[in-house]
Amino acid sequence: MDILLFNVTTAALMVLMFNGGLALVGQNTLGRRRIPWAGVGLTGLALAGVALQLCWSGAMGALDADPSKSGWWRVVTSVFMQNGGLGGAAWNIATLAAVAAFADWFWGAPLTLGLFAAGILLPEQIDKLWGQTTHSTDPRNFAGSSGATYFLGATLAAALLLRGGADENSGKAAGEGSDDEGTRRGKAVRKNRLLALGVPVLGLAMWFAQENGHGLVSCYGFALGALTWAAFRTVLHPDRDLRQPPRTTLASLTGLIGRRSRSAG
């Protein structure tokens, strides 16, 4: 029962961050956005790590972050190893792909990669400041991408709390000045902020009730996300794909793959 509750709360926290990411970039804008290449790259590294594990039985021993082993590279390479079986690996890679895409669209590729790197390197250092000498707060348990993914997802929740959400269709649709439109927008902003605030609240509850490291890492990410928004909000342009649509969008790529699949069949 304890394991089941652990998995349910961990999944619930990710659902909050996934819905927060959708609210932040705008669900109805996804098809018009560019290919999130930073997200594609991170997901590709995770897939390559799984392929390496399948081809090399010694991959985990050589690349995980077991503190009893030496190797400066382990803190990074362990993120792209998966130790939760096939189901755990599939969950980690799917959530990484979604969260990294939302982050790429909102933060941009450089900040996304920087925040993901922070999710790899910072939790262990913060743990040391609190006097934590074990890996109990690290959800990777020596390997896995979930810690960095939850950290990155929480940065989006912080931005959603402070920004209030995406302005649908650039937020300048006709009728913006009507009372009904203003009321609708106000309700949407309040809903988004409650959704965002749920991430650190649930995260802390998970940590204190279960010692679930995903929750504590998410709180770390939320704090850094708030600082990042404060520092870079004037230069962020998450609606750039909508004002200047790229040649290749998710919709055009999906259509191309569909046409080629039909022709091949």
C-alpha cells in the first residue's frame, strides 16, 4: 500500500506540472509552435541511455551515481540511466519529453538546458546545506531522469504562478475589452495560480509524509523558477512562435509523417 500511495502521489505531482505547462504555453497553440529542439535533444539522450543499457550489461555499474563508486561523470551520466524497469523507463522518458518541450517553448532552449543542468547538480548540494548526507532526497536512487524532470517542471509552475498563464492567441483577441471577457480571464488566471501553487504544496506534503524526494526536488525547482522568471522575464518571448510561425511546426511535421505513412502503406 505504501508503494502504491508513493506512486500515486508522484504521478499526481507530475499531472499538476503537465497541466501547468499546458496553461503556461496555451493548449490551443501547440500545433503552431516550432519543434522544441532542446526537448528533443534531452529526450534523445534518455533514449540513448536506455539503448546503451540494453546493449551493455555493465552500463549501470559504470554510469550510475552510487556514492560508493568513484567517477566525476556519474552525477550527469546517471540521469540518462533508468532503473525502474520498462514501465519506469517509459514513464521517465515520456514525462521528460513533455516537460522539456513546454520548458523549451516558454524559457527558450538555453535556459531550458541550464535549468535541467541545475536539476542535475543543485539538489545534492542543497541537501548538503541541510545536513543531508544520504541520497534519501534524491528521487533517482543513483540513476534516472525523474529528479531533473520534476525540477524542470516545477520551474514552469513558478512561472505560471507569477505570470498567470498564457494569453490565448497572444491575448489580444477581439472582445478583450468586454466585461464578460475580463471576468473569464480573471477566473482563468486565478485557476492557473492555484494549479501552480499546488506543486510546492503537494511537494512538501509528499516529502514530510513519505520522504518522497520528487516532492522536495520540485520545491527546489519552484524556487529557482521564481528567481529565473524575475531575472529574465523582460527578455522571454513565449509567444514568438505565434507572431512569427516557423517553417516547421508540430502540426506540419505531424502532417508530413502522416502523409508518408499513408503513401508507404
